[in-house]
Amino acid sequence: MGQSMAIGTARPVLVVDDDQAIRTAVSWALSDAGYWVTTAEHGRAALVQVADAPPALVLLDMRMPVMDGWTFARHYRALVTDHAPIVVMTAAYDARDRAAQIEANGHLAKPFDSTELLNTVRHHLPHEDLNADA
């Protein structure tokens, strides 16, 4: 688990993925764009993060050890009444179907580049006020 500085968002973007390289790359890209980012290596750790810092957006891998994305989404929605949008990040050929299975707000097919990532985050957080030269 990790955190970067709170730069532009009042609440963090939570990145949940068991692949350390993906968590790091996504965290760096979002931090460089001014987002506050927290990370978790599986769904159970993500639930702890949610309790500590309610997210503005959840970027969620589906296949993870300990607690997968399907189970996380179910528990998250049961625990939190005002839940953040969830975007599924998956390498599965049926990314849209995976997102629909958990009623996610969107999906991001792996592999993705930083432009796709940032466009997806901006789409789901259009109200966030980033501090560009503020």
C-alpha cells in the first residue's frame, strides 16, 4: 500500500491491483497530473484504505488474490452508502462485460497508456479542481 501527496483532489483516487508495476505506473501518472493517489494490492487492503480515506474514484483490477474485484465491489457498496465511481482495469478480452458484472461506472482495458488513463479519470471526475499553477 502506498500514498502520494495530496495535490489536486479533496479525496484520493484508489488504485487496486495485485501487480506492483501497474500500481506504481498508475500512481505516478496520476500523481504527475495532480491527483492524490492511494494504492492497495487486493480488495481486502482496499477496504482498509476506503475506511482511512474515502476515495473519489476506484480503479479496480478484477483478478487478485486475497479478495478479488467482484468481492471488493460487493463489500464496498454494502459498507459505503455514498460510494465513489468504480472503473474496472482488466486485461480480459471482455472488459466491458467485466465492468457490467459489478455495475462499474466504466472500464479501462489493459494494456493502456497514460493518455487513456488520464482521459478515463477526468471523465469520471469532471468536477475535480486540479491546482494548475494555483
